[in-house]
Amino acid sequence: MKITNVRPWLIKSNASYWGEFLFVEVSTDEGITGWGEITTTTKIANRALTAMLRQISTMLVGEDPARIELIWHKLFRSFTYMGSRGAATECLSAIDIALWDIRGKALGKPIYELLGGAVRDEIALYTHPDQRKFTTKEGVIAEIQDIVKSGHTALKFDPFPQQGLIINGQAREQRNGYLDGSMTRKHEREAAELTELIRQTAGPDIEVLIDAHGRFDVPTAIRLCRTLEEAGDIDWFEEPCPPESINALKQVRDKVNAAISWGERGHTKWDFVPILEGQLADFIMPDVTWTGGITELKKISALCEAYYIPVSPHDAAGPINVVAGAQVMMTVPNFYKLETSEWNLSKYDHLIDVPLDNSNGTLKLNPAPGLGIEMNRDYLEAHVIE
């Protein structure tokens, strides 16, 4: 079998928080097609990755798709002199997932059977409330109650108001980005009030996870984490400061009590080694579509197992992200929970052939070969972004 083409599919979809998904299709001369995903958080990044993938396609035509490890290293080392993290690893991730999909289909096995076999029957999830409904106290309560009723036992949210920037005299929204790393006392109070309300509504048995989105400097992150510890009995504090400085992460970790979660912006096993060696996180959360694909997520999980650190894959994109992470976690002893962007996954139904089953707060993988899902090509064709 030989690879004949690598095609990026940048499509419009209201199922995406950002209004679009970036999927990748790898085709072979035997008619078996594999699917990957690489959706990022900005439109400019999605378009840059699309252009990169079209160039990468020329490198892979003629390769044997079964030689997954060889192709992984061939692609990774091709970017050594421009930087092998970030965009390069994200392109690699999508292709790696697609190659595992092809391998599973060729052998008639789900991917988890090729990674050592299942150690569990289903995948525990944590999920997000729809914070667009948080305009009133009643809206918050109703959304959290819906999550609890759905059977999920953990939820994650970002309680921090998005502080406006003033540029040329005009207010501009600052979303999930680091500028000065600060947070006003007023917004800190609002975050504490929201966290307390969610904890009270969810009850004592639901795990409440906080996402700081890497937005804060060291003293602000410490202050905010301590405030939320007191307000809401939180179960982790995620990405307290930007990922570029692990020394900043250490300063925060040394001065707060909450468990620290880190890793959605970690690329490859090499980024996770200093975090584990430095005892800087209690939970590791790689994103299978960004960190190096199925191949690398399995290796990172094994590293974490040696340190008795639980793995909790990140998800902020489409159905392939969810399923690819779950395929690996079926085989990982030190698994915590898999993230999903919403508690109701029916939003993906128009994209795939079989709906994702997350009834009672757990994901049941389709045991079909490969990823266990097929993309709806008709929908993709009708919504492609040229």
C-alpha cells in the first residue's frame, strides 16, 4: 500500500467554537482513507497549517502508510532548523492520526487493539458548560444542573472575565491571551462568585476544574488560585501562566494548594520531560491533535505512568480530536478523564457517520476498525473554505 495524497479540509461549521474545523485526509492506492484533525484556535493559524499540509503532501506520496514511526520522524526532522514544535508538530499530529486510522482499517481492528488492547470498557469524561448562557444566575444554575443530570462527574470552566484592552482610544476584547498578566479586584470577585455558585449548584461530589488559559503573571496567578480555592473547593487550576516559562509555573505551584494541570500547549514528549522531572504538574493534558498524534500521546502517557501522574487529554475541536484521544486512553492505565467541549456531543452528528455515545458522562467507542468513525464527505464538500 502506498500514500497517494494528503488533503487538508478546512470547513465552516457551527459545531466549532471558532466557526471552522481543519481535518486531514490521507489517501492510499488501495482505496483505504484515513482521517486526522488539526483544528487550532485562530483562523490565521488554520490557514497557515492548510498551506503547510499541501507542501507536506509532496513528501509523503509513495510512502508506505504502515510505517508510522518512520514517517513520524521523517516529518518531525524535516522542520528541525525552523523549529520542530508548534505548527510542524500539529501538521504531523493530523497525519499520524490518519495513518493509525488507515492501519486499523487495513487490519480490521480499532486503533486501541493495535496499541496493546483495552484496559477499560469506556472513557470517563469531563466537560464544559456553555458559558454563553451565564448571563444570569438562573442561566448558570440551569446549565450546571443539565451537566449533572447528564451523568458527568466533572466539569471545567474559565471564571475570569475577559478584560478589555484600550487601543487607540477604543475598547478591544482580550480573549485568552497574555498581555500584562493582570486581573482587577472587581473581576477577581466576579470569578470567585461564579465559582462559588457553580460549586453550590454542582454539589460536593462533582469535580470542579478551573482553566486560566495561560493568561496571568506569577503574582496574579497565585492570588487568583488562592481566591478560588477558598470560594469553590476547586479540583485543579489549569495553565496558570503562559507556557514559555516553566520557572513561572514552578513559582505558582510552590505557593498554591490546588492541583496544577498543564500540557495542552506541550508539543512532543520532550516538552513534558522537564515538567515531570521538576514535579510541576499533578495532571498532564496533551492534545492528540497538537502534541504529535496518537504515536506521541501514547509515549507521553508512558512517561507520565513512570511518575504516577494521570493523563487527561485536551480537546477544543472536532470529533476526531475526541475519538483519537479516547483510542489511546483505552490503553493507558494512568488515565484520568477525557475533555469534551460540551456535554451534548450531538453537535457533531452532521460531520460523522455514527453519533458519539457519551451517555451517562462516559464515551463508548465504536469498535469499528480504525478510529471507528467516518467523515461525512458530502457535508465537507458543501462547506469547504477555499
